[in-house]
Amino acid sequence: MLDPLSWGARLASALVYPRTLDDFVGLVAPLRSRRAHHAEVVLVRRETYDTVTLVLRPGPHFPAHRAGQHTALTLEIDGVRRTRVFSIASAEPRAGERHRTIELTIRARPSGLVTPRLTGRDARALREGDIVELGAPRGDFVLGTPVPDRLLLVSGGSGITPVMAMLRTLVARRHRGEVVFLTWAKSPRDTLFRAELDAIAKAAPLTCPGLRIAVVHGPMSEGDLAARVPDLASWEVFACGPSGMLDVVRADLRKHGDLTKLHTEQFSAPTRPPAPEGEGGEVTFARSGKTAEGRGPILPMAEGAGLRPKHGCRIGICHTCVCRKVSGTTRDTATGALSTDGDVDIRICTSEPVGPVVVDL
Amino acid sequence: MTHTTLSPSELESFGAEIDALLTRTKADLGERDTRYIRRVVRVQRGLEAAGRALLFASGFSPLFPVVWALGTGALAASKILENMEIGHNVLHGQYDFTNDPTLSSQTYEWDIVCPSEQWRHSHNVLHHTYTNVRGVDHDLGYRMLRVDPSQPWTPLALLQPLSTLVLGLLFQWGVAAHDIDMPKYLFRPSERTEEQREKVRELFAKAKKQLRKDYVLFPLLAGPFALHVLAGNLVANVVRNVWSFLVIFCGHFPEGTETFPPEALDGETRGGFYLRQLRGSANFEGSWLLHVASGHLSHQIEHHMFPDVPAHRYPEMAREVRAICGKYGVAYNSSSLSSQVWSVAKKIVRLAFPSAGGDATPTAA
Ligand code: FES
């Protein structure tokens, strides 16, 4: 069989070897790259004093997301690529349609490396026209089909983003069922999408007659859900917020509702400050399922646990022992530099754990 | 007066000063380095595309020799940049800090017949860890040349002025054969290991693709001008070979570079490691362009002290290394490119003959 297109592609790949076609495509038209999804930043909009909305236009191969899913955003900060996961806040496209843009609304985590550089008055990490990398949308925190008759969307803080995507989707579809949207925020000035929520609520009688929206300020406490939603057990609940809040939701549903109808998404991993000097830690070797505990470089720890990782010099110069750190903090024994990101390569012969660490070995 | 040994306490503080420079530089790595390497990558891709296009066009052009020479030059320059400033340095992990998969030491494949994986073993592990240690660092003469008086003389050495020239022309093949220990593989088939066989298979697979694009596909695409393209590609490859050969030979073989007995490794401290790298390496001086074209291996001393620091930082680090060496009174071997080339050439010719005082010059210490 002679498929000219695939023959053309094979010839082109052979001509550019050992580069790939993508190495060239990526230079001139990054959005068309096949190696990874990219998106152009079309708008950077300040949402509140510590949040920002990025409107992104992904390339043609980017799969449509479902409301409630998240994506991994990779951008370069001070020359280092950093990846963080954010919920997509914009409505999902109609079946068979492709979206032109997606939106991420991001709140600064004060101890973070990435988010403070995106938000605030003088954020300079991203500007309109920049290209970022995006992971394919993932997650099963999504509305089923058909959408349940009685839908309760609960959120706290920046946990509002995935349920906002659901709300926006339902409004765009002029959904006819009953929907209650409850969101908790610290204060009015911390409330995300305030104007839009008002507008949606005002138009609801015409667009989604069964929709009710309430913004509550202050912390959520037990009994709040039952007080606001009658007959709690008859609602399918989607909740996203900090872990303390999700505990309250669970407690309420246990008492007054139906826990099997609860879907949750926890929006941010708790941040852990680096442990004090030379503390050591527990290393989990994800692939082999083994663990080791101690101080000093990870390579001997792995060997002590019966693993045989690739290595060469054992003094940090050859990069043979490089492997993927899934999560946790490590310290470079030569320079003392800390590595706090997940999903990065480290040299295990000169990296020691600082607290719990997971490596792909 | 300079000397090459330091007392243990001097050695320790010498090591600490070099370590401090390393720590300071690593802490400063960031946007400047990422921007630099991306720019080099863009220039290299541009040169490659331009070179290939000009070679195609040369057949149609009335100015054939000029266009052909320009195309060949651009292609040679692109191959040199790719091998030296991008490939070699990326494979050292100099840009691993960026987390960019296209600049990762673990996955980058460079444009030369030697598979990256094999190179990382013979070069990063053996050569950089055991630099100039006799019997362990096979870069000392590449298993075929006598580059140190302590290596035993055999009549074969008489041929080495000639074989060095041949090695220079075919340098990428020498590099490719290196990790496999090709002479042994060829002449002692009974001792072949499965690992060696696997490496030979990988090498063949890669060599096939390299040869196919430069000597079959690109020429065929040029139709009636196939020979122009083929000749341009061949010359570009040879130019790259000779240039990288010169750079590498000037790094460890000029007069004044030392070799070490295996015992040198016993209980070697960090300071000792740095000092051995210093004593076994040599720099050459020149313009900015020369440094870039050499992948900054013009700063072989700094490269051996800091193999995974982005190489474009070496010139600024060299000023400090030099000052530290001055302070401790240890020699810092640096000279112009031409004088280092001359120095290597003389040594290769001289060592082609048995050493004057027998071969009793520094063997084991
Ligand atoms: S074993 Fe060489 S860098 Fe870790």
C-alpha cells in the first residue's frame, strides 16, 4: 500500500534524523507540535487582588475538555520549566465541537514558586502572546450524562474553578433541571467571579429556571448544607475545596444526605516547608514498591533496599544515575540546593531526601 | 615558580574554593542560560536548513562554486554547533536543570554516528571520572596512539603521525568505536560479550540512519545534482570531524598535561579530584566565535572541573579558577590554539619513537 502522506512523513523524518520533525515544527509553529500540546496566551486578566485568569488558545490537536477536568500548565520561570495542575474554569465545548479558548483562574499560594509570579499587580511571568505547554485534560470529576435531575455544586475558595466550568456549561446549554450552586469565600473581595455569578443569577429565570446561586462569606460549618438545601439526600453533589471544607461536606452528607452521591476534587496539595538541615527522610521507590529510610544520598539507600539503579561516577558528574523524582524535596549534597518540584529529574548519587520523597525506581 | 603538588591542608582549601565557585554558579543558573542555548539551537537549525537549501540550489546556479561552498560551509558549521555546543553539552546534563525534555541528557540524540547512550558511558563516566588515569581512561590515546611516555612503545607507534591524521579525518567513527573497544571486538571474537554485541547493533542502527540521510536521501532528492549534494555533505562531515578532533586533542595532550597511575584514585579528595582535572587538561585561547565553535571546550580545565555547568559560563569561571590557581601556585595550562596544536603534533611525532632514556619515565608513582 502506498499512502503518500505517510511516506512523505517517513521520508521527512529520515531526512531530519536524529532530530524529529517536531523539533522543527516546534520552532516555527509550536501550537502544531505533536510532542506536547501548546497554547498561546491570548489574555491575562486580573480577577481579584491575588488571582488571575489566563485565556489560552490551544493548538488544533488539543482534546476537548469536560467541565470539571484539570490540565497541567507548564511554563518557564527564570529559565526553568515548572508544571502545575489547574482546573479548567471555562465551559466545555458542545459535543463534536472544538473550543477556541480555555480559561484557567489561578490563585497565588504565598509559599509557591509559580503562582505568585502569575498573579498580583506586577506579575511578569506570562504575557499575551506567550506560548505555554498544556497537558491533555484529565480527571473524572465530571458531570455524568445525562446530567442528574438535582445537582448541588459546592465549592470553597479557589475550588470554585471546576464547578464554575460546570455552571457555565449548564447555562450555555440552557439546562432545565434543578441546580444549586453554593460557594464559600473568605470575604467579598476574595470572591471569584462575583459579577458573573450575579449576572447568571439575574438571567436564570429565562436561561435556567431551576438554578439557584448563593455566595457565602466566612468558613463553612456543619449543618450549613442541610440548612440551605432541603431533602439533601436527593441531590447529586459535586464539591471542590480545601480538605477541611470537604470534611464538613462529608459530615453533613453522612447525617442528612447520601454519601454515595458525593463527587469531590481537592484543589491544592498542602505545601510543606523544607525540613531542617540534614534531616533525612523516607524514600519510596514507586516502580518496585520498595521503601528505604535514612540520610544521605538516595543511590546507596536504593542499593540497600535491593535495587540496582544505573550509575557511573557516584560523585555527581556523569548524570548516569538521573531518575525521575515524582514528589518530595531533595537536597543536592554538593551545593546544598533544594529541589521541591515534583516530576523532575534528579541525580540520585548526590541527592538526599528532605522529608518523604517518591522516586520512579 | 609553579608546582603540581599541594599539602593536604592546601589541597583542602583549594578544593573548597573551587567548590564555592561551583555552588555560586549553580545557584545563578537560570533564564540567561536557557535563553543562550535556545538561541544556539535556533541558529544551528537555521544553518542546517540554509546549508541543505544552498547545496540543492547550487546545481541550478551559474555561481555554482560559490553557492556550493556557502552551502557546505553552513552545513559544516551547523554540524559543529550541534555536536559541540549543543550535543556534547546537553549530554553532560548541563541543561537538565531546565526540565526541558528537548534539552535532557537522558533523551537527547546527537547528529553523529556514536549513539548518545554509549557516549555518555565512555565519555561522562570513564573519561570524566578517571581523567588521564592510565589504564582506566581510554581517551588517553584512544587505544591506538601513544600520547604519554609511560605507554609502552611498539613498532606500531612509528605509524602514528599518519594514523593520527586518518583518525582526524574519520573522527566520528573513532568516537563511535570507542565505547565498544572495537579493536578487541574485531580481533578477539571469542571474547565478545552480549553487552558488546548489543552496543554494536545499536551503533549499526544509528550509523545506517546517519549515512542514509547524508549520502542517499538528500542526494537523491537533488536528482541530477545528486553528486553536488553528496560531495557537500561529505565535506561538511569531514570538516566537523577534523575540527572536533583538533579541539579534543588540544584538551589533554599538549605538553605539560600529566597522566596518573591508578593509585592516584585511592582516597582522592574533592580537592585532589579538582587538581587532577587541572593537571590533566589544557585550555586554548581565542575569539568568542572560537569558543562557541569548540562548544567552550577551549576551556577544557573548567569543563573537567564542572562538567555539568552550562559551558558558556566557562570563560567567566576561568578567570576565577585562574586566580585560585595563581594563589596556590599551581600551573594553569593555557595558550593559543595554534601553539597547542603544534605542541600536540610535536608530542605525537616524538612519541612515535622509543623515548630517549628508555621507557623508564614516569610509570607508576
Ligand atoms: S552516578 Fe554519576 S552523576 Fe550520579
